[in-house]
Amino acid sequence: MQPVVLPLSLPTPGQRLARGVCRHLLGHGFVTVEELVPAPGLRVDVMALGPKGEIWVIECKSGRADYAADRKWQNYLEWCDRFFWAVDTDFPAAILPVETGLIVGDDYDAEILRMAPEQALAPARRKVMVQKFARHAALRLQALRDPGISGSFL
């Protein structure tokens, strides 16, 4: 009997951009997770945890239409110390709000062009987010080691 081989889906442009962003942030001492849910109805593209416990949220936009369709981004501000947009070099960055951070990147790397202003999280909210980050990362690792577990935990 032949083993069943499931086809891998190709990453979306946003997922490829997220990879470059995560690589860049690692160089700054940040660890990252993708597609974390800070609250019901919200899912951030990248959440980064810094060496001093700082929490950054990065929303990856693959084009103008992707950005225009995003109606939730302001709801992410209460879940992080800094908020960034990540876009590629072809994105019209002038349409992004100037009060947010800007990262430009590709599949392999990125660069922070505009640092986001800091809005420090309250200690209780920070504790909740660090715990969510840790659980999300641990569940992703467990899913890699044991692909048979339910996706409902992620």
C-alpha cells in the first residue's frame, strides 16, 4: 500500500511577507508567532515578543485592496505596545496612517522604516498577552510534532 501524500498549500503573499518580517525581528531579539487571536473576532498576522517583554503587532498587507478591506486594525491597538504595517516595496505606503509603524519587506527579510509610537500595555493586559503568546507557540510546536492533534486548539 502506498502512503498518502497530502499536497502542501503554497503560502499566500501575506504569509510570505510575514516570514520576512519574522526573520528581521529575530535579528532584533524578538520572537514571533503568526495568526494569534488576542480576543474573539480578532487575529493578528504577526505578534512579536521582545527581549524586555514588549509586545508588537504587525499586520501584513499584500496590496491596496487587502488594506482597504481591513476594518479591524484599530482593535489591535489595545493588545500591543506598538503597531506596525508590513508591506512590500510596491505597496503605496503613503495611504497608511502616519501614527502607525511601517515595515517594508519580502519573503526573506524586512526593514523597519518607521518606528511605531509606544502605547505601553497595562501590566495585567501584558500578562494575559504573554500567556496567550506562550500557549499559542507551544500549541504550534505540539502540532508540528503530533500532526494528529485537533486544529481547534490553534
